Amino acid sequence: MGDCYAIVKVAAVQAASVFLDREGSTAKACRLIREAGSNGARVIGFPEGFIPAHPVWYHHHPATGAIANCLATELFKNAVEIPGPQTQVLCAAARDANAYVIIGVCEKIPNTIGTMFNTQIYIGPDGRLMGKHQKIMPTVGEKLVHMGGYGDTFGAFETEFGPMSALICGENSNPLAVFALTAEGTRMHVMSWPNHFPTSGDPMRNRVVVDSQAFAQMSKAFVISACGTVDEQMIATLQAGPEAERLLRDADFCGGSVIVSPASRILAGPMGPEEGIIYAECDLEMGVRMKLRHDFAGHYNRPDIFHLHVNRAAPRLYSVHGADKSLASPENQATATKLQAATTPGALIDARGATTTLDDDDAQRRG
């Protein structure tokens, strides 16, 4: 009888954040997760920085100006701790939907102020917080507020449908990142995108289609590209001026969510600027058929010529030796555990705050 490959219904959510409102954006995400799940989606992708927003103000304001600094401060005040109250309710929504959820957030490390990451959270259909990916290299204005992640959060993660992966915005066109995930056997890949690109470049929707089809061609995976979009609340809060407001309301300037097959063919989308959810049925056996032609991590490559090394270790900026933990208060011990996990390669924190340190093989499998 042989192996069987599932047909999986997937969804790309295109929506605007409740701009710089962590609780409002989380509630909106939970509603959309349950809606997609009620329509049969087993994998649900969300835009970049959906909770609470992406720092798009740097497209329109000077980096050191009063407006940019004020908005960046609000971004930190509304950033998400992993785990934390927001991940708990997101996990509950994923469990209700019986779906894998990949959602973009602005992350801050518990009990710290000042440092943020551009992060995707992975949640399982059982409501388990599976892990996260911190964007490796911030792009353009993101550099002003986001720190780059390390290899400890990079890689495909295991699902009931086989390896799945996710990257954020420009990472999806990084040739080495694309090959690494191809080598890890990804079958479905989620791309998270902001609501618009800087005014100096092409509209985001153009890049989304190109990168989605290119990733599918190289990896032979299904690609779920989820883009943000613009609403009036965001435009008003940005205070970007008449010319920028005209551009932000241009139907070609934002949105563009799309779902692409391993044959690089568009299955759903591209969307316009509207909010909504697109769906597609993904027959995973198509990946087998396409890899018979090109398996760039197998028979269609030359390991004697090419070899990629991925470093999954994360450097530590701070460590303590010789401290007497028995003298520490329970509160300080809990804080130390979370901070240690934040700087320990292969460490995950579950929804109860417990820390599990994975060995190298486990870390590689779970990303």
C-alpha cells in the first residue's frame, strides 16, 4: 500500500493590526484563528509583527524624530513576552481551531526593557507553544528597534504533516536560508509580511509573488504568504502627511497575500488591499512529484562541491558563576530561569514557564 500523503487545507490571514494595541491585536488574531479553523484550515499563517504592529513609521518619519520615538516606545510597551498572557490566549484559539498557527509578533524578553525581536510564534493544534523564530537580520527601519536573532531559533519544525518552516519578509529571499530549510525537508512554508514596503521600492505585492514562487520552485514546498494591510486607525496614528496618506490608501501599495504550490503555481490570491482570509487545498504528494525532477537537497545537488553549515548556538552576553541559588527569592529564581533560557541555545519555555534545554539533535529537529 505504501506511504500516504495528506491533503491539507491552509489559510493565509490578511488583516491590519489593531495598531500598537497588544490586547486588541491579540483578540483580533484569536477571532481570525477561530474563523479559519471553522472553515477547515489546519495551517494558518499571519502577517509580520501582527501583534501589536510593524515599525512602518520609519518609512515616513526621521529615525530620531519625536513622532518615531513616541511610536517606538509604544511598540515596546505593547510587545509580547513568550510565554505570556498573549501566548496563552493564542494557544487556546489554536486548540479551538485544531490548527497549526504561525503568527508574527514584536517580542520582548520577560522582565527586561529596551530590547525587541521581530518574531514568529509556532503553536500546535493541541494548544502547545511549539517554539519561535526570531528574524535573523532586521531590515531597513527595523534595525532601529529590533535585535537580530541567532541560529537557535532557525529551522524547520515537526508537524503531523511533516517538516514545516517559516521566515519573515526579506529572509524569504535569502538563498542560504532557503537552502537550509530545503535541506531540512520543509513541506509547507509560511511567509510573514508587513503591510507595506518603503516608498523607495516596488510595491510589496510584487515582491511577495516573486519570492513565494521562487521559494516553492527551490524547496518544492507549498508556500503560504500572509501580508498585512492598512486601516484608517493606523494612518491616523502614523501622522505621515497628505502625500503618504494618499500612498497608503493606494490599492496597489499594500496587501498581496498568496498561496503557491510546489509547481510554483498560484493556488489562491494575490489579494488586493482588503482584509480577509484565503484558503487552498494542498496535496502534499505534489512535493514528491516535483522532487523527482529537482531535489536540491538530494539527488539534484553535489555535496562534494557545495556544503552549507548552520550554527545553532547563540552567544551569551552575560553569565553568572558561583551564585548561591538557595539564597535567592523564588521571584528572582524565576526571573533568572527566564533570562537564562533567553540566552541558552536550544532552550524552549513552555506555556507554564518551565524551561526545557534540548540536546543538539533535538534542537535541530525543532528549530
